[in-house]
Amino acid sequence: MDGQKTLIIKNATFITSAARAEQFIAPNKPMIAVCGKSNVGKSSFINMLANRKKLAKTSSEPGRTRLVNYFDFGEFILADLPGYGFARVSKGEKEKWAKTLDAFFREKAEISHVFMLVDARHDPTADDVQMMQFLHYHTLPFTVVLTKADKLSKMKLKEHIRAIAADLYLGVENLLATSSETGYGKADVLAKIRSVIDMANEEAYVDEDELDGESIEV
């Protein structure tokens, strides 16, 4: 991370919501998606990054987010995806959400990175494992973000990080522990976002140079 400018988020704003694939936006800057099971703390995580309490609406009733919600974070777009794995939802509703997620990730050229949120207090669920396998299958770059780290002691948190990493077949360096309550881990997430933005911008410059260098034969 040496030499990188610190990412400062000054004024994150809501852009739009999408219920269907044809409503998805084509971003003009790097886009980072946030996914996770219902009630994992996605809205609180987004609000922590934005330095705003109510940018993403939190709900006491899990499973309320049924849309892809887009936010402009200045140097990048953040896409908040519907939560998965909520038991008290009809099978039809679950299938609808699954189709929305599948359609979103199908446009992987538009996605610079994915933050997959997992509750630091618990073992990953079968839905979490399936989500990670899906990301692997589609070769989407991702980082596992552990939420609610403040609910554990430092020793317990270290134990849980190692256990969750082992369950997901990842190295501990691929997990970032956070707390939206205390701001713990926020700097690490911002540093990761900065590296993602820089890499995406470098790739865009390379693509532009290649296009400029092409000649058209007539």
C-alpha cells in the first residue's frame, strides 16, 4: 500500500435502485459490490464507509433489501446487493433474489471488486459458502469482510478469523475484520478500496492506449 493516496470519502450519495437487469447501471468509474446474508450488517457497513448514519437504510426486519441499490462514493460506485439466506421468505421470493444476483454478476466486466460480508461471531453458513463458490466460479475478485467484530474480545476475534478463514479455504490475510459501531477496520477497508480503484484505473488507461494504437486498414 506504500505510495498510495489515502482514500477520503467526502459526500456519498444515493443514485438509484434496480429491480431488474435492464435497470442496472453501466458505471463510468470502478464499481464495488457489497453482498452478504440478510442481517449481516451491510447497511451499517456502507454507512460506516460513507461517514453517514442513514445513507443506506437499516431495518430491524432482515430480508427487506430486495433491490440493487447504487451509491456514488466519489471515486467509485458502490452497489448494495439483496441479502441472501433469510429463512422467513417464500421460495418464490428467494428465487427472484437469486436471479437478480445472477444477472448482476453476469456483467462481471462492470465489477471491479466484491466485498462479501460475513458475521465475525458465527461460522459461515451454507449460503455464504455457496456465494463464495459462485464468486470463484465467475473469477470475480473479492474480499471477505467480517462484521460486528466489536461483539468479540480481541482473543476471540483472532480465533474466529482463523476458523472462518479455514472454513472458507482462505488465508487470514484475505479477511478484514470490521465494526460499524466503533469504526474498527475501516482504514483497512479504505486501503483495499484504494488499491482496487488504482488497479481499475490503470487497466482502463491500458485499454485506452491499446485502442489509440490500433490502425484501421481500408
